[in-house]
Amino acid sequence: MTSTTIRPARHRSLGDHTWQDQAVCQTTEYNPVDPEIFFPAPDEIDKITVAKALCGQCPVRRACLDAALEAGDTDGIRGGLTEEEREPLHGRIAHRLDYSRVNDTIAGRDVHLTKAERRAVIRAAYRHGVTEQRLAWLLKITEEHAQKLYRETRRALRNRDLNQSAKTTAPPEAGVEHLGRDDFGTAA
């Protein structure tokens, strides 16, 4: 029996632009690429087709798309998508939750995180007993802020557990009279 291992994507580190050196769109002596094809007018179908074909061959296409979405870049073809195709993704980027990014961050890599991924890092760090100092280092925040985040996480988990236990209590027995708010009268 053979097993297949899927390597996690290589995520861009904070401030890392080295991925651009591997991009197919980079002009080199042996690969002259006209950058204008990545900025076509909406009706220039031939340019769009050529640009998307180049992006389809690119080993860092995902990093390019992530960079465009995270930076709010709305111009040109990036990551194999046109401006119009990326538009709905811009609004949803803050809600992206990629657990490989969360795991990379917990492991100590400086990865660009969305709001949802930051919340997941905080919760995972709390559940795995990561110290507040380490959390502060991972998220590039102060230790006081990390303490506050852990307090909020403890409170949220406690409240969630209380809500779940309230839902799982046994239903009242049949035939027992239930008192409502109006059965108690007014306080004097």
C-alpha cells in the first residue's frame, strides 16, 4: 500500500517578498514578459487569456493571490484572477480560516493571519498551554494584551460550556405545573 503525503502550502512570512523572485511574470534575460499584459482593459480578452495562462504555470500563484487580497490590491491580474474575479474575495479575506496557517504560527513562523486565523491561534495556544509570553511573541503583541486575550478566551469557553450544560438538562416531567413570570405577583 502506498501512502501520499500532502505538503502544506508555504505561507508568506511577514515582510517576505522573496516569493516574487519565483514568479513567472518576472522579466529575466531568458523570459521577457511584458508587464502590461497583467493590466488589461476589461474588453482585452487576448491579454487576459495570455496573463491567466502565465499565472496557471506559476509556482507562487497562491502567494501572489494572498498578497493581493491581504494588501487590498484591486488592480490587474494577480494570482490568476482578474480584478472582477477577486472583488468578492476581498470582502471575505478577513474571515478566511486556514488551519495550516494557524499551525505554522503556533510552530513559530511569522505568517500573515486574518482576523479569524488570529482568533484560532489564540484559542489553540490557550488549549495547548502556550504561555502568555509565547503568545505575545507569536502575535507580535504585548504580554498584557496576551493576558487579556487569554482572559477573554477563558470566559468564552466557560460561557460556552455553561450554555451547553443548560441545553442538556433534562426536560421537566409531564404533569408538573410550571410557574411563569406572572404567577409571582409584584414586589412591595
